[in-house]
Amino acid sequence: MRTAPNLQVQREAAPRPAAPTDIQRIAQHMARLTIAGLPRNYELLHEAIIGQNAGLAQDIAALGPSPRQASLDELGLKYRLVSHCGLASEVSHGEASKMLREAAERLSESLRQKQAFVRAAETALQSIAGNLDQSLGSFMSEMEYLSTSLSTVLASEKDVEARLRSDVERLETIELGLAAAHSASATDKLTGIPNRIALNKAIADLYDREEGASGNALIMVDVDDFKALSTRYGTQVGTRLLKKLADLFRKSIKKNDLVARTDGDEFAFLFANVGMQEALAIADRLRASVEDHLAFATSDNTAPAKLTISLGIALSADAATASQLQANARVALHAAQSNRRQPVQAFGR
């Protein structure tokens, strides 16, 4: 009797579940702690988890599950996160308004005391003028009353003066805090150079000028294959490279120019008083400088790898608005990214 052949069924290995994205990790953490899905809460958790801010992570953990929103906002203000700078202004304005109300109330009370003293003085003078034969004891009693009233007024005046001085110092502290918060909101925490907020303001200021925005060039920069690089060699390597790149870019600009980190591996330059030919020359120098100075050792013992970038150029003279200038530069950057043989592209050229 023929037996059936022994067939071995090979089971396909079950695919490993994909690693959660940053957004998923943060969403899961927020769900575990029962934290409201507000944009500022997302940034708070992003800074703690993705930004690897150990101090902030410990402070959040110390709040326990279901933390109060006010407590979370206090942490955002403490660590000067961009999303919480608006809250800083609201809190500061609230404190200033409260101090001004209290100062007004103290001044009103001081004025009431002065008016009471004036009435008492008028009554005493009328009493003296109407009764010249009153006894010395009666006269001294009225003078003692006036002296006591005057002492009360003077003490109140000194208290008001001290409180006002204290309020002025507090207002100056608030002003410095707001200035620091605004500076922090326009600074990239990783690299220390300006961020997208600072770039947007600088471009908007160009188009608000009476003389117009012509004569400026916006160059957008993207690191080629940065995500693949970070995946292969680790996020720490990627972070170090971004810091070195920012430092190199910072040294490449003049006083009236601006460089900003606008996204994870994207940067932007705003150059003043340059035309297209000069902008192209600048972009070529930037590209060559990165390739020459940002070679890095790899973890698999191969030859050192070089960082390369793509650049897109747009002139303010070709854009009627700030948003159009950025859109033009983005179009040029996409063209450069899609053609590695020509990593520098100019809008409309």
C-alpha cells in the first residue's frame, strides 16, 4: 500500500509589528495618564519622551495619573516650551492687572485718609476760631488728635510707596520673564539657532517694510536621507550631526542674515541684499562646505560617510507675499530633492 508522502507545511513567520511612531508613543502615554489631547500637552510629552528631557519626564511622572491641567501648564511654563509661551503672556498680564488693581485700591484708601485728615483739621480750626477762650487742655487735645491723624496718613503714604516700589520691581521681573519666553519661543531647543517662528517673523517683517521686500533670498535646505541615516546609525548620531550642521550654518552667515532650523532635518537661510547669481554661489558654497566638513564615522566599520544636502532658492522680488516666498523656495527644494545630480535649484530658473 502506497503511503502518502510526508509533506512538511512551512509556516510563514508572522511579521513583526511595526514599531510605534513618535505620535503613537505619545498618544499611548497620554492615554495611560489620562491627559487631555491638547496641542500643548502633546508638545509637553514630546519634549519629555522624544526630546529625552529627563527632568521634565520626572516632573510629569511625579504628578501621577490624571494630572491637573494647571499642573501640566506649570511644567510647560517652567521649561519654557514654545506652545506655552502664550500662557506665559496670559499669566503675566493677569498678574500685572491684579497688581494695578491692588495699587489703585491702596491709593484710594490713602486718599480717603487724607480727606479725613483735612476734614478733621478744618473742624479743629473752626473750633479754635469760634472759641478763643477755650482751655489749654481742650486745645492740646485737639492738636493731639490732629497729630495722631497725620501720623496715620504718613504711615499709609509710606506703605503705599513701599508697595508701589515692590510692584514696579515685580513688573520689571515679569517683563524680563516675557522677554525670555519670547526669546525661547523663537529659538530651536536642540541647536540653539532660530526656529520656524523666528524665520516667519523675519520674512513677515520684510513684507511690512515701506521700501518693500525685494533684494532678499530665501534658501531652504534639507539633509538627504536623514531618516534612513538616523535609523541605521541611531538617533544620537543624527542629533550630533544636526548640532554640527547648525554650528556650521551659523558660521556661514553675516550680521544681517538669518539661519533657522525649521523642521527635523530642514533649515532655511534668509540673505539680505543678494541677487540670483549671488544666491546660487552661496548655495553652492553651503553644499560644498557640508560635504567637506561633515564626514562621520559609521558603526559598521566602513569608510566614513558624508552628509549631503539639497537646496532650494527663491527671491523675494518674485513673490508678492511672505507665504508665496516660502512656497516658491519649497518648490525649488522639492526639485533639488528629486534630482540628486543638481542639488541646488532656483525657483523659476
